[in-house]
Amino acid sequence: MRKVAIVGVGMTKFSGKQDKTCVELFAEAAMDAINESNLTPKDIQALFLGNVLGDFSEGQSQPQAFAADYIGAFNIPANRYEGACASAAVAVCDAFMWVASGLYDIVLAGGVETAAKMGTPLATRTFSMGSDSRYEYPAGITFPAVFALLAHLYAKRYGIPLEKLKRQMAQVSIDSHYYGARNPKAHFQKEITMDDVFNSFMVCQPLQLYDCCPFSDGGSAVVLASEERARKLTDKPVYIVGIGQASAGNLPSQKDYLPRIKSRELSAKRAYDMAGLGPKDIDVCELHDCFSIATLIALESLGFFEYGTAGEAVERGETRIGGKIPIDLSGGLKAKGHPIGATGTAQVYEIVEQLRGECGERQVEGAKIGMTDTLGGDAGTLCNLILKRGW
Amino acid sequence: MEHKLSFRDYSEALKQNKLLGLKCKQCGTITVPPKIACGRCAGTDLDIAELSGKGEIQTFTTVFVPPEGREAETPYVIVLVELDEGPWVMGNLAGIEPDKVTMDVIGERVKMEPAVFPGDKYSAGDGARPLFSLEA
């Protein structure tokens, strides 16, 4: 298996409703990534694109074919990846495998979504399609509802009074907005307070508006290259040293683990084992903070803190710059935004810029190893990537 | 390979207030809702078993922001219930004002009746789910 590097990244500003189409948004990110790689679209041998809801938001299936053509990468193989919110992360995983195998030298991976365009009722309905249509949707499940169920279960299982847990969760959102306010590409570039969180309307008890990420529009892209090509293209290659992926059935079928997420623990272990690294080696992490409680669960599943203690760690500042494991310095899904098909590669974008030292006041000084964590559905698709500086 | 208990058969039985599961002849585990293989050992030698529909609430949420088409039901309570036979199922909770439900409901014993989602333009027809209420 060959070593594989990321040689260029691009992303649009994440935002509310855009007039641009999926193909246009992805193309902006893709051209930036290709240009940064010192390549042209004709050098791209395949496109792996995450997109979940183009059919519903724009009446567009197979956007990957039109995107390849639109950017001038004529007639290349182009695949669409749908793993709910983890779609683009899975696209990177597969792109890695094909370059590592030797079949391709240069692959473009990315994702795009125009979720804000749909409006809340349709977006809520279509997002819920990532749950089990037979055994969960009849009860009216939504994505906030999945994590609201987990929040109450978490409070009960670890014996944390709900009011205390809610303050810990609110601190997660406050931190995300603090860093989002310093990211020019974030959907929300404003700080929020504890009062803002507690005064926001209830979405799914106990999750209030500011416990939830937004529906966003946006695109992101990364260029993967074999080690040999990467060394000629850039003096700052970022190597993908570990990949992990796992799946799971519907939420009640996960009962033996909940509120732990078995698919995440398996996925993370696969990535750590492949890299020969562990949680202590990670300098910076972009994790799947779709809801505030999701961050606490992820911090524990990834091995950064003991079960039931992540909320205290957040309150101590352990997840901010200078803490044990800085997370979501992009603003995370909460503040940077969550155009679901694009999120996985947007996380990779942030980690690559962190490892290159390009994040300004959000920079973790000297970061050498970073990790992404992307969750789709009610943990139906989990994907973790570990990235390492190649210089 | 044939399904011992399909989604449609499970749903139709549930409409008649019969909660059906599958008992694995290999390991004895009850799988509900049904799968083509045992939820624990993946064995495929399964018998249909009628379950009590009784259990204990493990967690809940009250939904205030509905998906398209569910506005008239909102607010509504979703629960995960551990059935007496072991598995967890997702259903709704009736008999309590939705916005009055608190953590105190966790651990409460419940019994079941059916409720039917009539389907929408995206779904493949209707689907039943358990509608739980607190045991008297």
C-alpha cells in the first residue's frame, strides 16, 4: 500500500440559503483545492463526491457527473457517496484507498449540500431519512430527537443532574461560537453567552436552538496524491496515516452500548491502530458536534476523556486551545455550519490548515497530528481520519 | 432467502396490537423489530414470538420542531423502551401532556397499544409503531 497525501484543500464560506447550485458550490471549492495543489482539472483522475439531499433540494441526482464536467475534468470516473452527515468523510476514505492501491495517483474528494435552501420543515423531514424509515420514522424521529434521547440517557446513566449537564452542553456551543467568530468561512461569526443558549427556543427537549447546528449551504474539496506525486507538488504534504469506518443499525438496536456509540469506538480504534497512534498523540481534532451533547459523547468515544466526564473537561477548558485536546477550532458544525454532504471534507480542510500553521488566532501552535470524526445518521455511518504533517 | 417476519407483516400485526419479534433458536435472543438474522449472533434459524408489549422507559424527548407533514402531532413524545423480553424499541408516549414530561418518566413501567403513521409522499406506505402509556 502506498502512502497518500493531501496536497490541496478548498472550501466555500458556509452559509444560509444560497442562490448557487450544488454543482457551482462544489466547483468553487474544487478549483481552489486544485489550484492550491499546483494541478489543473485535467490532472484529476477520479472524483468522489459526498452529497445527501441534492435530489430534494434541487431535483438533482448524480451531481458528481455534472461537477466533474463543470470543472473541466472531462469524462473521469465520478462517484457519489451518501452516508448521511458522514458522506464526504467516506469519500475521502475511499479516495485514500484507491490512491494507496496504485490505481490512481491524483483523486479529488469532497462534498456539497444546499440544506438551508430547503427550509426547516423539508430539511428536517429529509434529514430524518438517515434514520430507520421502518422502525424510527413512524414515531416521528428527527435528528435533534436522536441526540435529545441520548442526552437524557447520558444524564441518567452517569448520574449527572440534567441542569448541570445542560450547562456543560451550553459551554460546548459557547466555545464553538468563540472559534467560529474567528473563522471567516463560518456560517455564524458571532460569540454567544450562556443566557443566549438558555433563552433560545426548545427544539427537542432538552436540546434548545443553540444546542443544535444549523442547516447550511456549502461545498468543500481536497486533492489526494500518491507520495511520489505529492513530493513534487508541494513542500507541505499532509499524510493520511489512519482511516477508520464502521456502521450500525437503528438507535434501539444499539442498546447494549448507548449512550456510548459502538460504531464510533470501532471506527476510531481502526484509525488509531492503522496509524500506530492513540488519543494522547492527537494535537487537534475536528469532531462531529451536530448537537452539544454529541460533542461530549464523541470526546469520550474517541478516548480523550473517561465516560461521563467530558462535560467537566469542557468546563475546565480542556477542549480549547491550550487544553488537553483542542476541538472544533473551525467553529465546528455548530458555528462553522453543517452542509451535511460537505462536512467531512470541511473538517479535513481545517485540520490540514492547522497542520500547516495557517489558522491565525485559531492556530494550535506546532500541531503535527490531527484527527477528524464524522457521524452520519443515528451513528449508522462513522468515519475517522488521522492526518500527519509530512515535513 | 425468505423473511421469517417482514416489516409489512410486523407492522400489520402491530396494528392488531400484537407486538411480534423473532426468537433465535441458536442463542435464545429476542430480536425486535425483525431482521433476517438474529440481532446478537446473526443466526438465521428464528421463530416468531409474540411479546408482552410491556417494559420500562429508558429515555425520552419531546419534539417541538417537527418534520414536514408531522405538524399536527406536535409536540409529541418519543421514548425508547426496554421490553420485558430484553430488546429496546422506539415508540411514542401518550397520556401525559408532552411539555410536562420530565426525567422522572425514565424507569417508569409502560404498556402498549398501536398507532399508525399513515405515510407521506416520501414513505413506502404506512407504518405502525408502539404507543406506550404508563401502567396504572
